[in-house]
Amino acid sequence: MLRVVPDLGDRVRRLPVWLPALLVALLVGADQALKAWALANLTYGAPPVPVIPGVLDWTLTFNTGAAWSLFSGSTVPLAVGRLLVGLGLLVYLWRRPQPPLPTVLLSMIAAGAIGNAIDGFTQTRGVTDMIHAPFLSFFTRLVGQGDFPIFNLADMCVVLGTIALVVSSFLAERRPKAGALE
């Protein structure tokens, strides 16, 4: 009788089940701290404050909708949806642990959703945005969409986490499976 020895390469490494919650808490904390700083130090309607001229400015604004001001005036319903998405992703990661990369990326998306949900519930003017990247407007103007929107850390978590998740899923599909015939 042949004994099958498990191959350690076949096991998918998982991160501790508590790590997504910690990562989300740290990212939401950073997002809320940056928003509090912006509210205390920037003035709504004031000219941009250059950090790296032509690349990064601080500009305080508020958004009652979603990206590019879609669904403007829907702050609370969007906050409910964002909170459900963020908590849903955390529950998913707790119930079905994933490999490290998807765990980190889904945690980033959850943190961004929860960070903007907090603003939707607590800020009467809407979600606080303060990061302006003028160089990105070059690309949005090329496609006739005007200036690139002002955003926040939570938005960056959602967008970068989503893009990286999509790209990594395509790359994972292209990798040959271990033991597959070539």
C-alpha cells in the first residue's frame, strides 16, 4: 500500500483569522485621522495647498454621493451600503480564510467602505475629501471628463484594492497549476 506524503507546496498559506480586522482597524483609523486633520487645518473653498506642486495638493471638499459625485444627495443610503459591504467582506474573510494577497486586498476594500460609511453617518456635509492629484486630470480630460475628483484615503483603499484584486486574479489564472501537464 502506497502512503501519500503531503506536499507542503500544496498547502495554501493563510494569515491569522484576526489579521483582516486589525488591518481594517488600522486603515480606518488612518483614514479618520487624515479626515480630522483636514477638517481642522483646511478651509472649504480655499485654493489648493501644494504638497508636491503639480502632483499632490490638499483641497477640502465634501461629497454627498459616490465617485465623481454619482448619486449626489444620497449620503445615508450610500453609508448603509458601504457599511454592509465592509462588514460583509470582514465576515467573509473570517468564515472563509483566503491566501495572504486576497486577504490584504479585501481588507483594504472593507476598510475603505467602512471609512467612508463613518463619514456618511457622522458628517452632515457628506464624505470628507482632501487629496487632489492635478496630474491625474490630464487623463480624465483626455476622455472628456473634466478634472479628476478630489478623494481621500478610504477611496484609495477601495480603488487600489479592487484594481490589485482584479489584476492578481488574472495573473493567478495564467500561472500553470502545480503538477499540470504542459
